[in-house]
Amino acid sequence: MTQKEKYWLKQVKKCEQSGLGQTEFCRVNKIHPSSFSSNKTKLRRKGFLDNSGPQDLFIPIKAKDFEKKSSITISLLNGQEISFASPPPIDWFITLIDELGKENVKH
């Protein structure tokens, strides 16, 4: 494991133990959310993190793809859908996804 991987593994573990959502953890710790997310994904792919859990509930999209869409529909596992006539601000959307993931973990 490289020093960089050790650093990001430590950050991921700190985030999990903090009780904060990923977005809030990044804000508090002055970490760019996309850097956190991409490094977390790399750790998962290399087998340093468990592949199960709430991260598997969502399909990753790139922000540039998100902003090009004229409407967005999120299909939840329970069959419900959340639709937006136009995309909300990306930061708000990230917070929504983060909160949806927390709700799933509680059940």
C-alpha cells in the first residue's frame, strides 16, 4: 500500500467514525469531495475497503453530465422516484444523495 493509499484509507475510516456524511466530513476537513470520492473508489477497487453497503446503491455520474440534462429522475430501490424539471445545484444534489445514503444505513 502506498503512502497516498494509507492517507486516504485513514480519511475514509475517520469519515466513517465521525458520524458525519461524506459531504459534511469533507467540508469540515477541507477536503475536496470529488477527491475523497475518487480515492475511496480506488481503495475499494484495490480491495482495501469493503465493496458492500450504501455506496452500491447509486450509479456514479460526472457533474458535467449532470449539468447537461434538462430533467433528472432518481429511481429509489423502494420503487419511488424523485424528479426534477431542471437540475438542482450540484452541491445540493450531492447533499441529497449523501442523506439518502444515511437513511438507507439506518434501516
